[in-house]
Amino acid sequence: MALSLPDLHWTGVEGDARVDARGALTLTSRGGVDWTNDATGGPAQHAATALAFAAPEGDFTLSARVRVTGERSTFDAGALALWSGPQRWAKVCNEFSPQGDSMVVSVVTNDFSDDANGAVFATDAVFLRIARVGAAFAFHYSLDGESWPFLRVFRLDADSSTLSVGFLAQAPMGAGATAVFDEIRFDRSSLRDLRDLS
């Protein structure tokens, strides 16, 4: 079954992806790969690769239920991502914390990464959403796919013609990670209120 999305491409080197009969997308990352522009001055890392499509002009939303299967290492994640280039990108993640918790983590990068932890959750999956709202973007998460708590709103200092949006798997400290994205929805619609849980 094909995904009901615009044409997809890899933002970096070709990665490992498959789509099952239900339309679930599975991405498997190599070990030691991440996206980070360390605000403390550590080395940047962009060896992970996202499977993405050209972000359309105008408002849109992309959401999916995201889980990472198998035993997890610190910072293993499945994410929805925006990518313009190594200095301009953002991601919202189902990430494994150093404390061994599954949590929502968001990162926005304009030269350096603004990295913020969000909710900790006990389930094996969480819904994540990216929305374009005029000149800005918003991140939300959901435990049930119905109620969407707000995470953050931000801008990327990037030409919209260079921007892609899609799906990412990362395993910066482990041997690899497999992320599964299902209940994928892409809509050319506008969010009326970023904080009303809709």
C-alpha cells in the first residue's frame, strides 16, 4: 500500500524504509546517527537521514503515531522533522531519555539547536504533529490522537523553497533504532488555535 503523501526523498544518504499493507512506514537507522547542532559548542552531527517531501506553501499539518521497537538506547528516537540544511532544521521526537523514560523531545535549529524536553509517557507510542501556521511552525503531541497538547511555536530562518517535511529515525548512542509511523495524516488545513487541544 502506498502512502498518501507527495513524492518522498531522503534528506541525506539513502536509508532503510519499508511500507506495509496497512500503510505503516518503518525506518531503521544505523547506529551512531543523529541530528544535533550542540548549543554548548560540541561537534555538529547530521548523519541521520529523513524520508521527506517538499513542504508545500501555505498551511498544512503532518501527524503520525510514532513508536520505537525493541530494546532502546539513550536518545533513540522516531521523529517528525523539518529540514532545510545542516543549519536550519527541527524535529519532534518520541525519544528515550538517559533516565530510561519515553518522552516527547523537540529541537529547533537556527545555527544552534534549542533542545527542549516535553511530556514523559508510559505507553509504547505517542502521536506527534507538525503544523505550518502562516510564517511559523508548531509542534504538538497526543496520547490518543484526539487531544493535542501544545509543545512550541517557532520560525525557521530558511527559504521555504528549500524545506522538506517528513520522518526520521536516530540512534546516536546505540547500535541502531527502528521507528514505526502509522495513522499518518497529511492535510492542507490550518489550525485555528494552537492551544485549544484540537
